[in-house]
Amino acid sequence: MHWFVAQHIQDSQALLSESESHHALKVLRLKSGTPIVVIDGLGNGWHAEIVGSNGKQLACSLVSPLPTQKPPKLSIALAPTKQIDRTEWFAEKATEIGVDQLYFFTSKNSERKQLRIDRIEKVVTAAAKQSQRTFIPKVHGLISFEEVLQLSHNKLLAWCGENERPEQHVKDAFVNIKNPLIIIGPEGDFSTEEVRMAKKQNCQIVGLGDARLRTETAGVFAAAAYQLISNL
Amino acid sequence: MHWFVAQHIQDSQALLSESESHHALKVLRLKSGTPIVVIDGLGNGWHAEIVGSNGKQLACSLVSPLPTQKPPKLSIALAPTKQIDRTEWFAEKATEIGVDQLYFFTSKNSERKQLRIDRIEKVVTAAAKQSQRTFIPKVHGLISFEEVLQLSHNKLLAWCGENERPEQHVKDAFVNIKNPLIIIGPEGDFSTEEVRMAKKQNCQIVGLGDARLRTETAGVFAAAAYQLISNL
């Protein structure tokens, strides 16, 4: 069963976007009457059926709703890696495991100062459909580290802390936290000045355990940790 | 500081393998007297210093031992993915997060029936050094699903269970388990016949939560889950 994101939904009818319609009509060569699944990316999905197209956009009728899925609660801010495929891999895995919003930012030791957000949006959309999620994470960026610290989340900053232990293990910090955002630094980690700034902004400094994880691994580990801890 | 795997260690002296020596001498162009870190891949590591080479193999003297690292306890058996880079990603990430032994196997719905174990060994060795681990996971494969069921571990089998709920969530199954092995199926999941066989061999059937994870994501999620649960 193929999954598609609807662009417009009204009165049991949905229109797919031009790119989704192109994929359905030209790549998969789906015909009228084909049963599909349509999602709105906000947590809702339906069994649907292709009705027809106006040449560019495909119309379908919604048959029955899918079971409701709770939208994920954790958001992640990550400094993109030098190698872009590592950042895309993170975005894919975080979406599969469950993430609300993804922020990408630059920080003092960032080697990558540019990021194509449209590419990340494609990755998370494909990952959501592939893992049968009706919710698609919202992707923001690139913003500055200072802007991340202004976000209205309960913020945690993951830090290796070469000479100083982080205040708490992430698994303890994740217990009963509301609207959490975990901030993951670049390959060269956060500077001590950035850690100081974060503390001033009421950001909790957390560790991810004894292992030294790569940036993208730290992001996926955090997503898995929240998924497990919030369901304990 | 560069990390190298020793091939032979005796009386505060270590010899690197030919490929590690080649990397040190020809790629990094390290000279005698350069401080390096040498690990045995079994959990031990030392600050060391290059002494010289016999042309092919580099000799170094061990200066002082690194702090001891507890070797990971979880082992993972995974049916390799159609796209090999996904399996290599899994091997890299599992090593970073911590894994004892990696088994690769074929099962009924496996699309990939071949795997270059030497490539996976290179991936886990690089990942261990990069994440500053003195322990390198042992890699086994390809074996059959039947052979996996014969392994002398406490076995858990991760299953999506389209129509039947798995017996337990992995986070509960991981509590206080000794010598655990989690078995992750191929893209098409395990057949119901394979699940039945596993149950007969005292293998516990576990779920990884509501999300539908790809094979390689399931493996990384399991590694993260064990890391968190065994330290709660």
C-alpha cells in the first residue's frame, strides 16, 4: 500500500501535491480506483482511493480514518555534520523513532555552515511514510546557537565534558519533562563558553553515558532514550 | 591523538598489524617518538610511543595504561539489509553505543544472502577507535537463522507482529538479563513459522514500541535501549 502526503483536505476529498501526484502517476503509474493511504503530516491519516487528476494534481476520496497516533513530544536541535549524509541519516532515524521538531544550527566549532532544508524535508517525509507515521517532523534552520537558546522548550544540552562531568544523565533528565528539546553539538563539541551561555539560559547540561558518540549517533541515541524513558 | 590496534603485545612492547602500520607510516607519516594510543580490541588500551619499524610492521613501547572500560554485554544478530550501506551504518552505530558480538544471518525473507565480513570488521574497528573504545566487537557470519537459535545466549527476537502483539516490550525484557542476544529480522520481517521456531527454542518475542523501524534502525534502537536500561 502506497502512502502519500495530502496538500489539501476538505469534505472527504484530498488533493496531493504536484510532486506526490507526479510520483503516483508517472513513477508508480497508479490508476483511478487504486487504494492508497493519505496523511496530512499532522498526525492524521486515511485509507483513500484515487479518483482522478487534473493533469497535475491527483484527487482522492477518503474512505476511512487510520487509528490516531500520538504525535512525538521530543524536539531535537543538531549542529549538522561535515559529511551531509550523516545529518540526513540522523533525520531519517529520528523520524522513524519519533521526533516532533528538528532544528539545525551553527555553533562555534561547526564545520558545516550551510544546509539545504528542502533536502532534509524530503528525507523526513519519506521516513515518515516508510515507517507508517502520520506525523511529519517540522524542520527549521539553519539558525544560530543563540537562537536555539531562545526557543520556548525545556532545553537540555548534551555535552561530553572532557574535564567536567555533565550535571545529569539524559535518562534522568527526560523523566516527566514537558516540551523537551535536546541540543546536540558539532563534531568539535560545544565550547566551554557556549556551555556557560546555555546554563545562563536555564538549559540543563546532560551526558549521554560513557561512550563518545558522533554527532548524528548522539541525536539518534537521544531520540531512542526519550522514546524508552517517556514510556517507562 | 591517533588510535591503533596492536597485533601482538608483550612486555610493554606492541607490534601493529601491517595495515595499521601502513596507515601510520605512509598515510599519517608518523615518526619515531610520536605519542599514540594502542588498544588490543579486548578492552585494554595504553598511551604508547612509536619506537621504529622493520619496514612493514611498526613497533611501539607502552607508556601507561588507559582507564579500564567495561566490555559491553549485549550481542546483536541482524539479517543484513538489501542496501549494504544500511548494514554498515548499523555496525558503526552499534559499536559506538556499545555491543559485544555481532552476528549476521539469513532468514526466509532476506533479500541479501551475501555479506563481506571483512568490510564489517573494518567498520567496527574504525568506529571503536573513533569513539575511543578499547573493545572491538567480534563479527560473525553469515550464518543461518537456525544457527542463531542454537547460540548460547539469552535470546530475544524483535518482531513487529502485524496481527499478534509481541509478548513483551524490549525495555522490560532487558531488565536483569544475563548474556543477552537480540535478533533483528530482514526488511520483510520474520515469517510466522520462524517466530514459532524461535519460541520453541526458548527465545523471547519482544516489541520495540509502536513505531515501525527499519532493520538497521531496530538494531541501533536495541543497542541504545540496552545501554539505557542496564544502567537504570
